[in-house]
Amino acid sequence: MIRVSEIEAKSALTRSRIPSLDFCLNPYFGCGHGCRYCYADFMCRFRKRKERWGSFVDVKTNVPELLERQLRRRPPGRVSISTVTDPYQPVESKYRLTRRCLQTLLDYGRRISILTKSDLVLRDMDLLKQFEACEVGLTITTDNEKIKKLFEPNSPTIRRRIKALEKLKEQGIVTYAFIGPLLPANPAKLGEMIVPFADSLLVDRMNYRSKVVRIYRQNRLERFLEDDYFDAAAETFEKIFENKQIEVVW
């Protein structure tokens, strides 16, 4: 059960530490997808929250208004949606904060980059197509639905994410896939599933082993934590995507 609370935020945009992005926009604090490996739980320390990350979502009800105020005085830059939450997690269906923020960003002519695990992003296709510079990424960490359920229990299915990439690309949206962290998978199968619908690919290893090592051990998946697994998988992805002249970053 996810506990949902409505709060008022103090700011909408924050400076990004990611070189290619200028600002971050996180309409929610917390996430209902419940991914077991999520790095964003460090945010609880700053908010003095004791609940388990993935068990709550704070809805920043005033974010669209704050965003507009900040855009009036902020210099132009590229905005990432989102970095420590999923902008299209289930509560977005009700609160529509991401959609309202997209409309404001569009009005101010900002460049945007979206990363999500959810095909709910397709709801906002009408807005996305109007941006002069917009890219949308889908996080797809495995080709195995049982593994997905083990590590990402409340997130949309792999099939739905692949379909979302396909529909975005069909509409002329710049797309990318993020295989991060790489979970136990058949790399060749996963790569072939993604390659028709991604303009680029990012691959990252499991960097948060202390969070999930027990899950790996209980399910006899330890071999998928070894560096050799990641290195071989990354080389497989490179071969598949380079044949299509698609950039791979890992």
C-alpha cells in the first residue's frame, strides 16, 4: 500500500549535476514503482523520513505554479524530468502535475529530457510533439518479466515500455533506452527488443549491490553481479546497436 500525501514545495527547478542537463524537475517526492535497487532513497535523509522508500509518495501540488515563476527569471537551459522520482508513476494519472509542467515548459520554449518506466508518457504525446527539442527515455532493465517483478514490483511491464518506445519513435520523438541498472537478462534478446525503437542506448551496471545482494542470493542470481556479466552484456549491446549505427554509452 502506497501512502499518498499532498505537500507544498519550496522550489520546482534545481540545478543539475549531470553535464548534459541544466535543471532538474521532480514533481513528486517518493515513487510508487517500488524498485528494490533505487538509489533515490538517499533523499529520505534530507527530508528526515523514516518510511521505506517506495512506500510513500508526496505530491508537490504547487509545482506548476512554482515552475512558471522560476522560468520567468531562469536563463534558458535543458530540463530533466525527473532525476529522483518517476514523472509518470501511478499518481500522475490523478494529479497530472507532469502534464501541467510540460505545458508551462512548452510555453517558455524550454528543451526537455524525460526518463520514465511508464507508458503513461504516451498520454502527453500531443504536448511532446510541439517541443522544438524533446527526448524521451524508457528504462528497461531486463527482458525477463519474472526478474522485472522481483526487482521492480509495481512498475509497468516490459512489453508496455517497449510499445511506448515504438509509439514515441513513430511520432518523431527522439527516443533512448536506459538499461540501468542491468538486471539478470539475456542481453542479445533485450538488445534486439529495443534496437528498432531507440535512437541511442545508455547502459549502467548494478552500482547499489548492498541494497539487493540478498535478493540475488535468495534467487541464486549471484553470477549476474559479477563484472564479467556486465562487460559481456555491454559488448553484446554494442554489436547489436552499432550495426544500426546507434550510439551506445556505458
